[in-house]
Amino acid sequence: MGADLPTVQHLVTALLNLAAAVLTGASVSRLWLGRDTSDWSHARRQPVRNAAFAGIVVALIANVVHLWLESAAMAEVPLTEAGGATWSMLTSTHLGLAWSIGMAGLAVAAAGAFMRVERGPGPALLTLVGLAVFWYTRGMVSHSASDGDFSLRLLADWVHLGLISLWVGEVILSGTVMLRTTGSMNPADRRARAAYVASLSSSATFALTGIFVTGLYATWRALGGFDQLVGNPYGNTLSAKLLLVGLAAALGGFNRFIVMPPWLACESAGNAAPALLPARFRQIVWIEALILLAVIVLAAWLATTSPPGEHM
């Protein structure tokens, strides 16, 4: 197990980030559904809550396991003997402080996720506030904290992590829950689905813009120059991540500018659109979600890979 510990750490980190993203997507979906009273929206409220439950439970477990693995790695002890090292890590290190604050953020997020409120933004906003605290603490133990816990670099990383979580989460939720195949739809249902798709597209565009700006800044700070994007482990992994993000963005752009206009033109007026359009939109969303899963895995590897000239 010892030789495989770094790989296990990467996979647990990826699982933690994925769970937080699903919870983010579910929380944003709850906000959108809370604005509508159609049967289409009502039928999705419980599945969205279930996704939020799953996301927060997995995130809490993965966060505990992550601390245990980090402690075992730092103390160079077997996992079965990492209890004392975990307590020392938790009570006497910067990582332990960041973990404790992040866990408190997840607890707040859990409180919002488990609130059974049909309407109103309160539970979803509470979850998002807790997640915002959690994202900040993830930056506190990353390369971006090299300038301190309250630096521009860490602030940019905080925004970057939050926007990626938003983009990944809403894409996954749209493919698995929100845009799943439905039976007959009345005009109110069609308008509700059209409003959701329009909100999804606008939100993804906003997230991508922020991801591009903060990612550009982070790349420049981490590499010291874009010539370092190849030829070293960090640069190679980052380049692969950027290529996948670009591909996912291109798929989202195809949906936004090619598939959406004729579809929403019909449904916004309450009319039935050709079945091919929503089916094609959802197929592309599924492909986009799979690509973003790979992005999450690469991001987990980047978190523990030293940029050129820097040593972990």
C-alpha cells in the first residue's frame, strides 16, 4: 500500500473535488427550481435534493480520508498506524488548521443540503456559503498559498476553484437529472425547461470567463512564463488539463450557438420543439461531463506536483 499511497491521495482528492462540484451544481439547480411552480420543476426537486445529499456525504467522508492519508504520508507510517499522526497534523500544523476550517464549511453546507424546503433560496445559499469557505481552505494548502493565506494569488485560486466547481457541477446535474427524458409536457413545462437551459448556458458562460481569467493568472504565477507549459511534469499535466477544458468549452459553445437557439425559440413560447434538439443537447452535455471528470482527475495531480523551480 505504501508505494501506492500517492495515487490513492490523488484519487481521494479527485473524489472530494467531484463531490463538492456535484453539491454546487445541485445547490444552483435548487435555486433555479425554486423560482418555478411547473410540474417539470416539481418533478426534479427531490432528485436534485438527493444529488445534494450524495454530494455532501461523499465530500465529508472523502475529506476525513484525505486528512488521514496526508498524515500517514507526512509521518511516513502505515495507514493503520496514522491515528497519532493525524491528531498531531490536526492540532499543530497549518494543513490541520485549513482542514478544520474547511470541515466547518462542509458542515454548514451539509446543514443547507439537508433542509427540506420546497421554495426559497435559503438552504441553497447556505450550502454555497459553506462551500465557499471550503474552497478557500483548499487554496490555503496549495501552491497558491506561497504568498500567504490572504494574497491576491490565493484569492484568484479561490475564485478559480469555485467557478470550476460551478461549471462541472451544473453540467453533471443537467445531464443526470435536469434534462433527463420526460413524458408529455404542457406549455408551462416547456417554458420552465427553456428557462432552465437559458440559465444554465448563461451561468456556464460566466463561469468559463472567470476560469479563463483566473487560470491565465495562475498559470503565469506558477510557471513564471508560458514557455514552461511543456517539458516538465507540472507543465505537461497543466497543458493536458487546458486542452480538455478547451474541448469542453467548445462543446458547450456548440450547444449554446447551434443547438439552443431553435430549441428555445419553440419552447420559450410553450410550443413543442423537435425531439432531436433536446436529445442532441443532452448528448453533448454528457460528453462534456465526461471530459470534465478527466479535468478533475488532472487537477488532483496538479495539486501535488511541484511547478518548475518549486519543491513541495
